[in-house]
Amino acid sequence: MAASGTELGLSSDEFAFYFSGDAGVEAHELGIFLQRASTIAKREGAELRIIATRHGSLAVIFRTLRRSRVTRAVQKEFSESPIRTTGAAAGLVVIVVGAIAAAMTPNSERTTPLAKAGAELVVECQVNSIEIVTIDRTITVMDRDSAQIIRYSERSRKEQNRVVGPHEVRNLIDHATRGTLSGSVLNVDGELHFRPDGHRYLVPIDLSLSEARDEIYAEAHFRVFAQILTRNGQPDLIIIHSATRI
């Protein structure tokens, strides 16, 4: 059971992520999750600063710091408060926590990077649930059911986006081997993928075998000489031998 805001000693401008489980939290995956939570906060005009941990490493406590865009809105909302500073800080926490909770809600149309990272912690790192604790409430933002929904939705979406007809597969392979295949390189959860022009699906790039590994980078458009490997008739990996930025 998660600790309450009182047990964690939270003040009005603080909140905590509480990771319920017996195995602790893997440091690398935790870092990814917290970084993505910080990105959500910045979009809302706030900065997050880690100020403490509790219960070993199972609770990470943040203080929210105001940035210009939110500062004006929060100060206006609480301008009549007799405890203006405390009120404004509490309002900022509500904004940030609400945005993070919304970003972690399973969505059939789009899964956010934060939701993916949270699902990874639950499914792969033996975390039972992830909760946000504020001074007066606790919200469960990820549990095993939500994590499984997110993982299933992501697998289904990737499969749908990668279904390619036999003629199209042969055409892609032909262009790749002739060095006339063009497309974009994208970073998906830390791994580079190739999206052929005119298509929605992504093909993972095998960097271990790609001679052009030092020439390609994310968010750029290339013409490549490459080898496309298939599985069950679908593009499964691409090995890029040379790449020209276009």
C-alpha cells in the first residue's frame, strides 16, 4: 500500500511517485520514466526538482518550480488568496499532476512515451503499481491491467502499420538493393527505425550490421543502399550499407 502525503512529509508544492513492489526499481528504467515525466511538466510550464526519496528507492519526491507561462495563470487564479504563495504552489502541483495522470491513461489512438515507460516498469521490472501522492490524495496512474492494455495496444498498432503486400515488399527490396530507396530515420523509444517514403510503417535498423551506422541519425531524410530482411513475408529489419542525406 502506498504511503500518504502525510507519511511522506509532503508540503503543498510537492508530490511523489510511489512505486509499489518488493523488488525495488531498476535504475535505468526509472531514469527514463522520470525524464519523461519532467518533459510533461515542462509542457505545462513547470520544472521538477527531486528533493528526497523515501522507503528505500520506492518513493521519489519532487518540488514543482514555476516557469513564466504557468506563473501568470496561477498567480491570477490565487490572487485573492490570503496565503498566496502556498495557494499558487498547490495550484501548480494540481496542473502538473493532472497532466501526468492524463498522459499515463491508456489511449487506443496514441500511447505517450511516459505511458510506455510506466508500462515497462510494471511489466518488465516487477513494479505492482505506480501512484502519484500529493499532500491530500493518492492517484494510481499505472497498474498491471493498464500496463497490459498499453503493451497490447502498441503491439497491435505496430502490426497494423507494418502490414505490406507481397508486390510492395518485392518493390522495396528491389529499390533497397539498387540504392534508390528513400525514407526517414526516426527514433522510437531509443532505437532507430526507417520509414520508406509514402508509407506509415517502420522497419527497425540493424545497427550492428549496418556499415552506414555513423552516417545515419534520427529526424533526417536519406536515400539508402540497403538489405531488407523479412519475417513471415513482412519487412523485419533493414541493414543500411550506405546513406545519402537528401
